Amino acid sequence: MEEPRVTEEATIVGSLVQAYSICPRQAWLMSRQVTPDEDNVYLQLGRLIQSQAYARERKELHLGHLALDLIRREGKTLVVAEVKKSSRASGAARLQLGFYLYELKRMGIEAEGELLFPEERYREPVILDEDLEKEIEGLKKKIWALIYQPLPPQPERGKFCGKCAYNEFCWA
Ligand code: SF4
């Protein structure tokens, strides 16, 4: 089988930032477009929640390499929201949204972020302050270094393996 390669135009996208924050191996597999089992129930559940929750204000927007779940105006403020099925990986979700805010700022668009957990009826604001900006810059460098490695990091069992779409790929 031909070894999957990172293409010249490979771009770091939000889902990669989130995956890296959960597990670098997951990010590497995702970067090579290794496709997890399409029938993975957790992926289906995530899609279902995304399509149903907040339906009234839902307005997905593709902006360059960014796929934003929801975007709305609150007075003069642009709010970008990311919908997640659980707050279990809220740290990774915060970095994913921070990445969107960072990339938007580079495009000249100032925005604030909001994480939405509809099943838990919970929302969390995310502001791109200096610390978060530095964190995102560091993260992007680490992700670049990772995805140019010829082989993925070895799997390491962690609390996210159970519900990870690559579970069978790592542990079968
Ligand atoms: S199953 Fe575990 S080790 Fe494998 S990619 Fe998922 S989180 Fe990482």
C-alpha cells in the first residue's frame, strides 16, 4: 500500500487542532486522511446533535480552511460558536475555537467565541487574549512538526480511547 503523504498545500484545520489536543496520534491519522469507521456511533451522534441543536440560529460558514459551526452578530460583536456533544474534551474544544479566532484575526476579522454543549445545556465563552494567542501559535508549530513525521506516534491508552473513532485502528 502506498504510504499516505502530507501534501504541499496541507493546511492545519480546526478539527486537527482539537484532535492534537486530545491525542497526537489521532491528529496524525487525521492529517493523512485515514478514515475511521463511518458507522462509529459517536461520530453519528455528534452529527445528529449538530444538525438538530440550535437549529434556529444555525448558519454554518466555510471561510477558507475554516468550517465554523455557527456565526452570529451580537451588536457590534461577531460571535463564532462551536457545538460539541459533551464537555468531556472541553479543553481541546477551547483550543479548536481559539484556533478559529486566531485564524480569523489573521484574516482581519475580530470575533469572540462560544462553546455550546446542547445536551448539557451549557455554554462557555472563549476570548482570544494574548495567552491563548501564544498557546495557539505554539500548538500550530507542534502540529506541523507532527504531521511531517513519516510515521504516527505509537498509541497510548488514555481516557479518550474508548470513544475515539480510531479505536479499532489502534487497538484491534
Ligand atoms: S484510540 Fe486512543 S491512541 Fe488511538 S488515536 Fe484514538 S485516542 Fe489516540
